Amino acid sequence: MVEAFVRLLCPQCGKNWQADPTDLPDHRETFSCQDCGTDRRLAEFMRTERDLEVVQQFE
């Protein structure tokens, strides 16, 4: 099995990181940046449309 990951970018503080899409909530749910605590929909943390598509495939 191929491992998947998505790239996240906090729209508030600019922190970049990667996550396993199976560890993330639904893209419409509230998600918090671990650095600055910003709360937004998970979809707003996706770096690219492709990252969002990968998360949606695992929902």
C-alpha cells in the first residue's frame, strides 16, 4: 500500500507541515494550528487543491 500525505499551511502564522489524511477530520470541520491556535475549516489549511482532493478521498 502506498502511503499518502497532505501538505498543510496555516493561513495565520505560515507554519508548514505534512499529515496523514487518515489522521485528519472532515475537510469541513474546524481544525486548529498547533503553533498559533488559529481555528478554521480544515480545507483552509490545504496548500493546494490536490491536497484537498486527497483528504476528501479518505473521508
